[in-house]
Amino acid sequence: MLETLKADMLAGLTVAIVALPLAMALAIASGASPDKGLVTAVIAGFLISFLGGSRVQIGGPTGAFIVVVFSVIADHGYDGLVLATMLAGIILIIAGYAKFGQVIKYIPYPVITGFTTGIAVIIATSQIKDFLGLKIGQVPADFIPKWYFYFEHIETFDALTLIIGLMTLAIILILKRFTPKWPSYLIAIILISGLVYMLQIPVTTIGLRYPDIPSGLPLPELPVWNTEKFLEIIPAAFTIAFLAGIEALLSATVADGMTGYKHRSNQELVAQGAANVASALFGGLPATGAIARTATNIKSGGKTPMAGIFHAAFILIFILFLTGVIAYIPLAALSAILFIVAWNMSEIKHFIHIFRLSKSDRLVMILTFSLTVLVDLTVAIGVGVTLASLLFMHQMSQSATLYAQGRKIRDTSGEQRKEEDTQRDELPEGVEVFRITGPIFFGMADKMLETMQAIGEMPKTLIVRMKLVPYMDVAGLNALENMIKTCQSKGSQVILSGLQPQPKDMLNKDGVRDDQKNIFIVGNYEEAIALSLKLSQDNQSPE
């Protein structure tokens, strides 16, 4: 017990050292003051560990929120962000209790890769001004105008600022290459800040841009709101909740793979929600589980939620006693850190991998990426998920087949196919067999009509084999019913064989049962053959 506590304390200290510069850099990149990032790391970090469904999850501000937070602050002020964060927390709590933890995991991976890579590009782009020391005012929010603005004012860059930024990058990359266990971000910040202070290098620091950084935690207070602001902020709140849920569960899944434990996804959503509500009460930023910090915690020996609690406690000690040193940190150094964060977020290997694999996944990923960068994150996610869903349904429709056994009928690929069936010879004259494989939904209606037309004369008995149909929606049910009604109108008998539970339940609820005229439902194909023989004999016997 004592050994575990000691290991958690050391892991918590290590993660706190990594989280300190990140929290400040992410806050500044989001358009907030650095103390907001530290407050978030303490309040949200504590609650995510204390209440979470993952034993080793580390929470706090992350790069995924930069774009939406910056946008909300620009459009609605910081009060608007606090309100959006609180609403996002409430949404996450509801999602957790509604057991949506598993649902969020089904967001298509190309969508996630597309918007995370897009966010990475936006983060890197937003740091050009401070990294180069450009002497310009307000930078345009949109991607293309922003780059045009940079090029238009490139002659205002400051050589000393650029050198400081490049030195910070070099220190971080060298440390990560040769001493990966060392806290490269913090070491780089300490060395560069010390150099700037001792040599009095005239570059922009946190103290120059934010002269009134408070020490200690603020008192909690409810955000100011009215009905109009509430309605305006709802889309942003859902976006924050979505990002928080996705990243938290991704981080927890990564942690599961590293530790062998299994996280509780719904409890994790509740914890993320509570953390965001509390962060908003203390004037903090949106928070979620951080993959890099969680991995650092595990690699440093963190075993239980106490590691995350210690991490929050060490950052709190820094806020209470060492806030003054923040003023000496050059903004170019923080920009260098965010370039590394953006590169790590970009998942360039996964991007290239998906790009090479599938045309449909490539389309979803590129569209989501482009909309994230050029339009809006909310639009990108909505369009990406919708397109991925439509393409998936199209693929499922293409994979579903309907053909007449023993006949050459064109399948979904347009090619001729011949169904080998050893029991074909056992069928009496006037009996036809249809075989359906795959889910039946709206894409099957035309196929059923085409197959009915392809067989020519209507058989006396139609056997429909459905053993390989796992699912049927309302549109598919309607198409199947239309086929049955066509047979009934021409005096044909229909035998449905091998119904799976879900399609059978759909038919029962819609009133298609075994007791209806000319409709028979049997358990398997052998029973269907036997029944067709009996029906054929009954039809031939004199009255």
C-alpha cells in the first residue's frame, strides 16, 4: 500500500512537471490568460482522477479545445466560454447516466483523424505570430485570410524572437531524442526563460502580455447568463462535450492497453462532466483526459487515481507559491511547445495510412479535415459523421445480395453469378428459391423488384431464405412486404425460412405472421423444402 502511494506520488510529480508548461501554453493559445490553464489543471485534473472510470487517467486542458475555445471567447467573451463549459459538463453527465459511453466509441475513425489533424494545423498556424515575433495587431480568425495576413506583414518579424523559438524547439527535440524520460518541456522553458532574464533579451514574455496574473485559486461563482446567451452558446457546448467525451474515452482506451485494466466508459463521462462544471465554476477552461499526460503517468509508475490527485496537488502548490516566475517565460518558447503538441496531434502516420487504404474513408477524412481548417469544427464533425454513415449504408447495401438459386441473375456488383445448390433437384415444378444475404434496408427495394422481374413467370411457391439476414429496417421491411404482396396478388405462396430474431420481431410487429393466407414461416431451409413439396402435392390433389 505504502509502496503504491509512493509510486503514485512520484508519477504525479512527473506529470505535473509535464503539465505545467502545457497548461499555460494551451490557455494562451485559446485566447485566455495562463492562470486559467493552471486552474483547469488543478480543479478538473483532481475531479477526473477522483471520480473517473479509468484508474490512471490524467485530465486537464488539451489542444483539441483550442479552436472552439478561441472561437467562443471571440464571439461571446470569456463569460460565454464559462457558460458553454458548464453546459458541456451537464451534457456529459447526462450522457454518462444515459449510458452513451459505448455510443461515442462508434464515431468513425476517419472523422476523428480528420478533425484532429485539422485542429493540429490550426494550432500550428495560430502560433506563427508569437513564434516569429510579428509586430501586428489582431490576426484574422479564418485560415486563408490569416496566412495572407502573415505574408503581408512578414517583414515585421523579430530575429531575436525567432532565435528564442528555434532554440526552444531544438532543446525539446534533443531531449526527447536522447533523454526521453526527462521533462523536456519544463527544462526548455526553464533554460530559455533563464537565458532571456539574465541577458535581458528584448522579447515578448507572459508578464508583458498578461501583467496581472493572480496567485492562488479564484473563488467559485456561477456564470452570468440570460436566455439569449444560453441559446447562442448551446452549439458550442455540444461541441465541447463531444470533444471532451471522444478524447477522454480514447485516452482511457490507450491506458487500458498499457495497463491491462478495463475502464468504465459511462463513469468516465460522468467524471468528465463534473470536472467541466467545476472548472467553469472556478473560471477555468474545458477539460478532458489527456492522452500524452496519461501515458506519462503510466510510464512513470502511476497505479491508482491517487497519481492524478497528486498531479493536481503539485500544480496547486505552484499556483500558490511560484506564480510570479510565469512572467519571465517568453511567448515564443510556448509557441515552440505548441508546435510539438500540434505535430503529435496531427497523427500524420494514421492520416497517410487511411489515405492509402480506402476511397470512402479517404473522402470522409479529407472532407472532415478541410471543413475543420476552412469552415468550422462543428460543421466538420457533423458533415463527416453524416457522410461516413451514408457511405457505410451504401457499402452495406452493396454487400447485401438477393438472387434466385439455380438461375443466373445479376448480383449487386453487376456480374453474373450461379448459385450452387445440391438440393435444387429436390424442388418440385413451380417452386422458386430466393436467397438474401446481408442486412435488408432501403437499398434492397430495387434489388427485390429487379430479381422478381428476372425470374419471369411467377412461381406457385416462393421460398425466401433469410438465415444470413441479421438486420432489417422499416424500409427493408416495406420492400419485403411489397414482394410478398406481389406474390399473394398472383396466387403464389411464400415461405420465409431461417429468420433471425430481429427480422422476425420486425415482421411480427408489422402483422406478417405464419397464420396469414399464403404465408408460411419455418425454421430452416430443409423445412422449407419439405413444406414446398407438401404444398405442391396439395395443389395437385383433386378437390
